[in-house]
Amino acid sequence: MSFIAAGKTDIRPLCLNLDKEEEFVCIDGAIERMAKYHRDTAVRVCNQHDGEKKTTCLAAVLRKMYDIKKDLSLYLVKR
């Protein structure tokens, strides 16, 4: 998250081209944390995306971290 916020790397090579669930979790986690400390930067990163990825990203900006209503099913180990 800190490298993305500082502009040292881009979120796309880190989080895109994964399977759909992994991509969601990657964007969601990085942006939630970034929005807690750098909201404007998080919005800028989200605006680099289109469609569903942008929607996922902007929702994470609004939610930030520690939302008790967040669906954690993708974060849990599936057995």
C-alpha cells in the first residue's frame, strides 16, 4: 500500500491479472488501508480503473478499514 500511495508502483501489476476473487481482495485490501491514511491518493488510484474494478475500489475508499458489515467470506480459508 505504501509503495502505491507514494507512486513507486502501480496497483495494476500487483492486483490485476489474478483470478476474480484474488483481484477483488487485493484491490479491496490495498485501498481500504490507503484510504485510512491517504484518502485523496486512494481516490486517484481508483480513478485509473474502469467498470467493476473502479466500483470495487471506490467502495473500499468509502468503507476504509474495520467495517463490521464487510463480507469476509473471500478472506477466509476455503477447505
